[in-house]
Amino acid sequence: MAVQKNVIKGILAGTFALMLSGCVTVPDAIKGSSPTPQQDLVRVMSAPQLYVGQEARFGGKVVAVQNQQGKTRLEIATVPLDSGARPTLGEPSRGRIYADVNGFLDPVDFRGQLVTVVGPITGAVDGKIGNTPYKFMVMQVTGYKRWHLTQQVIMPPQRLIHGFMVVVAGPMATVDGVGIIPAPREYKQL
């Protein structure tokens, strides 16, 4: 009987995990109109003229913002995207693109942020990264999503020791995304 309960619990847990894994969707703002937007920057840069007009989706870290007449140009160091079109953390850059967004975007809100952009490829232009010549793919953005990093902190279980509740780690604060854990504290149990 106990074995049967464990088997049922395992099946339920597996079903629940499968249901949760199927819940990752691409946000509407960056879905685009194509079922499979181009996401392979290396392939596009090998022959950019072949991809002009094709819808693409790229994401990564905004390294520069240029406000121009009627538009804002984001320079993005691209990284691979996950199944939800989010930039994959910890991956090296696959290359840089210029993403032109209609209207004004405040550089303070975008520089250093993670974004995903979608829209048609308009070509490639010569530019520079520092003093090094570089060819940037250019796209006209029809949708974008700015991502916010969040960090989940899982507190260890609290233990009772001789009538006292001991918290192994107190609340966590962050400074520039780096966690700071204060010294352990003891609380009396009433």
C-alpha cells in the first residue's frame, strides 16, 4: 500500500512538473508575426543581404544607446535566447547588433539592461567597438521587452534547539545584485 502511494505521488509530481515546463511562453510584445523569427546572428552576418526584410528576434545586454531624430538606436551584445525569448545568463556574446526603435528611449533606463527585440532585418553597417572596426547587423524594432533580474533566496529550514528557534541566516539584502547575508540570529520561542 505504501509503495502504491509513493508511485502515485511520483506520477503526480512528474505530471505537475511537465505542466509547469509547458507554461513558458514568449511575451506578446516580442512574439512577432513570424512563427519562427531568425535568431542565428552568425548565420545572418555571413550574408546579411540575404536576410533583409526577414523577421528576427535577438536579445542581450544593451551596451550603448544613441538618441537620433525620431528614433533610438540600441547597441546590443547578443546572447542566445531561451524558450521564453529571454537572454541566457552567463553566455558569451554572439555578436553585436543595432536595433532601431521608433521614438525616444531614455538611455538611463536601457544602458546595461537585458532586452529582447523583434522586427525585420534592414541590413548591415560598418561601425566600431572601441577602436576596432565592426560590422553591425541592423534591424527595425517592432516590439521589445526589457527584462528585470530577480534572485530567489531559499532560506534553510529553521531548527528548534533546546526550546529556542535558531535562524541559520537572517533576511537577505542586495547591493547591485550581490547578496549580503547578515550574521545568524537567535529568537526565543514563546
